[in-house]
Amino acid sequence: MTPETAEVDATVVALPGPAARPVTRSSRRDRGAKVRMTGQERREQLLVVGRRLFAEKGFEAVSVEEIAAKAGVSKPVVYEHFGGKEGLYAVLVDREMNELLASISDALTGSNARLLLEQAGLALFDYIESCPEGFRILVRDSPVSQQSGSFASLIVDVAAQVEHLLAREFAAHKLNAKLAPMYSQMLVGMVALTGQWWLDVRKPKKEEVVAHLVNLAWNGLEHIDAKPTLISTGSDKKRRRESS
């Protein structure tokens, strides 16, 4: 071996090899290794899976087996985190209800009744547009064991947010403010049912739908009777029946 060759060989030997890359969570995932989720990560994954399934099929049609299979876990994992599909469903409903009610409450900043009505309607339709799965869960029938979270209870809760505002308007128009709770149910029910219809058709645009809702509600409220009566009752009804 010549001195020159020895020098080259020594140089080659002296070159440092590649630094050992630390084995991280992400690098193990890159190599296809199965990564164990934390308890919180697994819980959130099950909620995502359950949300999708409940929105698509409804509570009764979804089983714990299906939730576990879609999440890639065993049934005991679902029971461990939620005690069953009822518990998972309850958490989902609670989340959606809180988000919807908060968005409507935050939107009610107007200085007059018409503006408040528009804001409440748009808040609901914004939620439907951005969270269609969540709204589908809320409007589907709840299990018998679920005391809250039904579409009816949704209307009750939202109506409670606007009841005091409507009572104020009744008082300003010298109407019986004690009737405000009933009227708030009527108004919110009209808006919520229209939203349920729009969830699937998505036409016209939400702003146009809300404009028509406000048109119907406001023009009716503007000329509301203090003591409305039914024309189909009493002697008029009796005379029509006898003449038929």
C-alpha cells in the first residue's frame, strides 16, 4: 500500500457516519408502526366516529359493535370511555346543544326586535350550514333514556334565550307579556322546522330563507291582535254545519 493510498483509506475511515435519528412518535408512524393513542385522543376519535354514524343512521340503528369497528378498537374500549352508545350519544348532544345555544346567544346584539329576529335566524342557519352532522343529531329522535337533546327540548332551550326579549316587545306594544313564553315557542319552532327542511334542500340561500322567515314573523307581529279569536268557532261554525 502506497502512502497516498493509506492516506485516502484513512480519510474514508475518518468520515463520520449518519447520525442516528431519534425514534419519535411521528417517525414510527411513518414506518407504518401502530401508534397507541392517549386516552383523550381515543375519546375524541370515538366521538368523531359516533357523530358521523348517529347523523347518518340515527341512534337506534347504530350499535356499539359498529362504532368500535369504525374506530378500529374493541367493544370494551367504547364501554370504558362512555359506558355504551347512550353515553357517547349524550356527550355529543350536549356538545352540539351548547355550541348552538352559545352561537344564538352571542348573535343577539341588536337594538330592536326585528334585528334580533334576523340575528337569531341567521345564527341557526349558520350552525346548520357549518355543522350539518351536529344538527342532524339534534333533530333526530332521542332514545327514551335521554331526558334532553330531543328536537323539542332544543326548541324549548332556544326559546328560553329569546323569551325575555319578546316579553319586552310585548310590553312596549301594550300586549300581555305573560304570553311571551308561548309566542317565543311559536317563533323558534317555525325557524327550527324551516331549518330542518333547509338542511336537505339547501335552496334558496340561507340569507334569503331567513329574510322570508322574518317577513312572515315580523309582519304578523307588527299587526298582532291583543285578543285573537277563531272565526271557525261559535255560531258561525254551527250555521255552516247546518247549511251543509
